[in-house]
Amino acid sequence: MAETTQAPVAAVTGGAGGIGEATVKRLRDQGWQVAVLDLNADLAREVAERHGAVARETDLGDARSIEDAARWVESELGPCQGLAAVAAHLENPHMPEAQDYDEWEAILRVNLTGTFRSMTEFGRGMLERGSGSIVTIGSITAFNSSPLQAYGPTKAAILNMTRNFAVAWGRRGVRVNCVCPGPTRTPAVEASYARGERDPQTMIDQTALGRLVKPGQVASAIAFLLSEDAGAITGVELPVDAGTSATGLWGMYGGVAKLPTA
Ligand SMILES: NC(=O)c1ccc[n+]([C@@H]2O[C@H](COP(=O)([O-])OP(=O)(O)OC[C@H]3O[C@@H](n4cnc5c(N)ncnc54)[C@H](O)[C@@H]3O)[C@@H](O)[C@H]2O)c1
């Protein structure tokens, strides 16, 4: 009898968003079965339909919702081998003294506690089976100061959590890595450029490559780290930022593009 191999299963939190959808698409292209988990249920269903995935409304701010989602993915698709923890509560720039504390709590609940709990709930089955891979999503704001007063610290904490989980679970068959996007042209970011809230050129000037990141380029890194091709990689943070985090002090000398080349 011919041996049948089941396609591996991955869950993508925030799968209805810009980077999330690109990740769903990339994983589907690479033969994964995918569950799209997102607070925006309508958009999650649309994304799932577009890419041949399944969808479930999930609130990373709610413990029960995450537990239910982890159980649902396994009952719907089978043992979950991969988790891309992409969802985040975003924030607009402001000064620390202007912090809205309801927003502070919401950002910590979703980005910090929600990411931690997603890893423990989806990791439970991976640990039982001795096999799995998790990719968290940090940000270049994790490496540098920024006016994202609550969001930035949660992203820095995600790097620390990633290393903690990677070491705790490494000998039990579960790899945990972090992808740190730089300025990425998602539909939401494009809309903020169109409204004049952000200036793409200011962001491009901060990159080494002189261009912004495409959602699919972040998705490629996530899919690679989830895959067996990255079987010897755990506990790393991989910037996908067009070289933004490498530009360091160039701004003090006029900026990357401003110096004469000869
Ligand atoms: N776009 C960028 O420039 C950029 C830069 C650095 C890091 N990131 C990170 O990349 C990831 C994806 O961001 P994006 O740019 O695609 O943003 P996005 O807003 O397009 O997607 C975020 C998704 O998360 C979902 N979400 C929000 N709160 C949720 C909750 N409580 N429960 C479940 N889902 C929830 C939203 O509905 C949305 O679909 C985030 O972790 C973000 O912090 C993005």
C-alpha cells in the first residue's frame, strides 16, 4: 500500500493582516495546511477562502479564546506542527506622558500575554509529540528607542520570551525563533501613507537598501524558520528590515544617501 504523508499543519495568529495573509499564502504554497486565527473574523474568512485555509475568530487578549483556538486547530486539521504568532495590537507614536493607560493595558494583554499564551497553548501538543516550530514576530522597535511607548517594550519582551522558550523546549523537539520586520508596506501602512500620517520617504531614508520591505519578504523568513530547512536554528532573532537596524549612527553623518560616493 502506498504510504500517505499528511501535509503539516500551521496556525497563523493575525492571519487576516498584511504580514499574516502573506504568511498564510507562503505556507499554503509550500504545502502546509493553514488555520487563520484573527480578531477580525470576516477578514480571516476572506483570507482563508483566498488561500484554501480554514479560519476562526480568535482574540489574543482572551485566554479562553486562545485555548479554544489551539484545540480547534487540532480537531479541524490535525496535530499542529507550526505556529506563526503574528497578531499584534499596534500603536501610534506619542510622548510617554501622553500614554493612554487603557491602550497600554490592551497592548500588553495582546502582544505580551497573548503571544506568551499562544506559545504555551500551541506548544503543549508539540511538546507531547516532541516536534514543532514556533515563530514569534518582534520588530525593529525591539532594538531601538522609538515613540511607540507601549508597543516597543512588548516587542523587546518578545525577543526575551523567544530565547527563554527556545532553551526550555529545545531538547524536547520544539524550535522557537523570532522574525523582526522593519518598515513593511502592508495595506494598513499604505493607507496611513495615503492619509499623510506617515511619510514613506522618511522611512526609506533610514534603510540600508533604500527601499521598504514587502509583506511577502517577511513571510518568506517566517516560512523558512518554521520549515525543516531551519532544523538547526533556534533562539534567533532575524531582522527583515531592508538593513534599517544596521544603519545605526549614519544619521549623525548626514544619513545613508547623503554622503558622496567618491
Ligand atoms: N508593518 C510593519 O511595518 C511592521 C513592522 C514591524 C513589526 N510588525 C509586526 O508584524 C506583525 C503583523 O503586522 P501587520 O503590519 O501585518 O499589521 P496588520 O494590522 O495588518 O495585522 C495585524 C493583525 O492582527 C490582528 N489582531 C489585532 N489584535 C488582535 C487580537 N487581540 N487577537 C487576534 N488578532 C488580533 C488584526 O486584526 C490584524 O489582522 C505584527 O506583530 C506587527 O507588530 C509590522
